[in-house]
Amino acid sequence: MNEFWRTVNRYLTWGDYIVIGLVFLGAAATVSLLRRPVEAGGQWALVRLEGKMVEQLPLTEDREITIIGPAGETVIQVHAGRVRVVESPGPQQVCVRQGWIQKPGEALICVPNRVTIEIPGNSGIDAISR
Amino acid sequence: MRQTISVLKILALGILALSLVFIYFQGQVAVVQDEKYLLGTYFRIKAQSRSRERAERAVQAAFEEAERLAEEFSRTGAGSLGELNRRGFQEPVKLSEDVITVFEAAQKYRELSHGAFDPTIGKLVDSWGFTQDWDRTGVGRVPSPEVLRPLLEDTRDFSIDLVTKTGQLSSASVEIDFGGIAKGYIVDRVVAILQESDLDNALVDAGGNIRVFNSYPRRVLWWEDRRPFRIAVQHPRDEQKVLGVLAIWEDRALATSGDYQRCFFADVLGNIFPCRYADEPGKTRYHHIIDPKTGMPARGLISVTILAPTAMEADALSTAVFVLGPEKGLELVERLENIECIMVTDERRILKSPGLADINFPTELP
């Protein structure tokens, strides 16, 4: 083993080791930067009607929009980086009562009007059994 | 000599850098997600594969199958189940392969649960107003004993002829409602299609009826990025909370039956109020999980979550256990292999089957 390192060290200077180390560090840094592009999310709320995307709302911009679905009007409000459903038709009002969402991976689902609002990203939860 | 060594060094470094880039991209995967409104709920598929194209094709094929089956299992639709419900008490009706498969399974769970799970109660469920378009109309009513009595007294049964592939109903009081099983069957069929497509992993969620599979973990040479699916269980009294999160490593299905899913409130004067997760003081909750023996909403539990190998088992058993109540329900779960459950009693206690002893859930509803 010692013989091996002696041979290697005859050709590699300590500068070479630094360069090799830098290549590895650079690779690790690049990978960790590229790995989770979605986690930078949380800036947008995606609004879908019957599964098709109809709006992309930046959470940085306060506004209120109305989506016309099969059961009526769903009013969606963005305020201070959060989003909620103010009004939506249907007897149970589940999505209205869910209140504000703001973290990546959170979603509001208005079943009667077939509207979903999702902040893309990974919350650590893949689904909710309900 | 010196120059040769420098050239070799630069070459070696280049190869090193390139192989790092290669290793990184070799571990790259595509995640394809899509959702559609089906069966009165959101049907969501999330699939992961090395090949985006393959994942997209698989998800599309899966949705086509789900749409076809949704029509097939509609209680009143144009499929063979709708046909059976319209004429099945007069003459045998030809049934599709899928409907027959589910009939056989339904019969099994009916016997296993001593009638707590019973698909013949379509008319009982309707008499409470829990019809197929509940999510739109959603007006419940408390049926009078005169309405319920004949439906309870008539023999409600069905017979399936596997040779002629036909089915028949025992009386006009019978309407087959596969609400507590068909969604699970459809999820299983969809998962079968995704599995044939050689995906790494996938999650199918039909409004809380969930099945996942993990064929291959994301792999970078010898290093495996193993990650469980993390599935939360809904808090039955608060839209904004969950009871806890389960880490699912293997192929598994989950289904929840709760008294908050389809319900209404009535006060002593008979006024009807819309469904809410939270209880309303002074009002009685009536929900859609009807006890086939009494014709009334089952009492004792407010939420049951079943873990099972297939979504159909989870779906049918969550209904069965809900109707059986805490003691008999837990007994049934313990008798069955590979089945676990989490339930919440009407006294807000959270019970788990022994196989889930080490999961971290509260013992009281927070």
C-alpha cells in the first residue's frame, strides 16, 4: 500500500490534490443547487378548473380573482403572501373553511365547482386520506 | 516526460468531472402529475420515472381507464350497474367483467362483516338525500320510519351468475350502491396500469382513497435515495388539521370513512343545516355511512382509516369497520392479515390496531 502511495505521490503534487478536491466540491455544490428547484417555489398559487390550469397567481401581489366553474363563482383572494377561497358554491364549504394556505405543497380543493388551488412544492406530505 | 504527465493529469481530471456529471444525470427522474374530476371527487395521479415520456403515457392511459370505470360503476348511469339497478329486479341483466369482479368482492366483505358492509342499500342511502350528485345539491333530510321500514323489511339480496355473466336483484327495494368499494377497485385498476408501465413509483389519490407503490428507489450508482410516501390522516373535526402522518415504504393503500364527508345537521325543530367538520351545538349530525340493519347513520365512530394491500380492501373495510363500531371493528381488523386501522370514537378517543402500536399519533383528538 505504501509503495502505491509513494508512486502516486511521485506524479501528483499537493496542488493536484487541491484541484481534485475542488472538482468534487464544485460537483457537490452544483448538485445540491440543482436538486431541489421546486423548493424555491411557494411564490405562486396555481389555480385549476376541472384539472386544467387557468391562473397562476404570484403570492407577492395582493389581488382577488373570480373563477367561473360548473356550479358558479369561486372567489380567490391573495393577501400578504397567503391565498384563500373567499366564496365558492356548494353545501359543505370545505375549501372556504380551510382558510389561508401559504406553504409549498398546500392545496385548497373546491369539489362542487371543480376548482383547485395549489402552491407547488414539497411540504413533506404526499397526500391526505380524508 | 513532465509534459506527458501534465496532459495525463488534465485528462484524468476531465474524466473525473465528466463522470460526476454523468452520475448526477443518471439519477435524474421525471415526476408527472395530473388530476381530473371523477366519481364526485378529485382523482390525482403522481408518477415518477426515468423517462418523462413513459410516465406521461402511463398517466394518460390510467386516466382513460379510470374514466371508463367511473361510468361503469355509476349507480344510475349508462353502464351495466345502472342497467341492473333499473331492471334487475325483473330479469337477469348482463354485467361487465369489472362489475362482476366487484360484486364477488362485495359479497366477500358482506359476509366477513356480517352485513355491516352491504351494497344493497342504495335506496336507503337515497332516502337520506345522499344521492350521487350530493356534492352539488347536498340537501339532506331525515326520512320517516314509514319510508325506511319497507326498505329494511324486504329481503335485500342479489345473485350473480358467473356462467351467463348476469346479475339479478331480489326485490324492487334493492339498489346496488358500490360507493364503499368501487372507488377502491378503480384505484387498484389504475395502479395495475401504472405498474405495467415500469415506473419507479406512483401515488394514486381518489379523494382520499390512496394507493402507492415503490418499485425502484431513485438510484445513483450504488447509492439509493429511498424515501417513503408520507400520507396524512384528516382530522375529522377540523378542516385545517391532520391527525398525524404515516410514512409508507411499501406498496400500500389507505382509505378513510368519516362522518364529516357527506353529512347534514338537524335541530329539534327539524330544520336542516349544511355539513361541517366541526360539531354544531344543539344540532344532530346525520351522515352518509348508513347501518344496513337500522337504516340510520352508524354511531360510535366518527372516522376510520384502514391500511391494506389494495385500495378495494381499504375502501370496503373502512365502511365495514365504521358501521361495526370500535370493539367489533377492531376485532375484524385484528382477524384479517395485513390490515391495520386508526379510528376516532365519538368520545374523541383515537384507537389503533396493534400493528400500528409504534406510530406517533395522539390518543385523544387534539
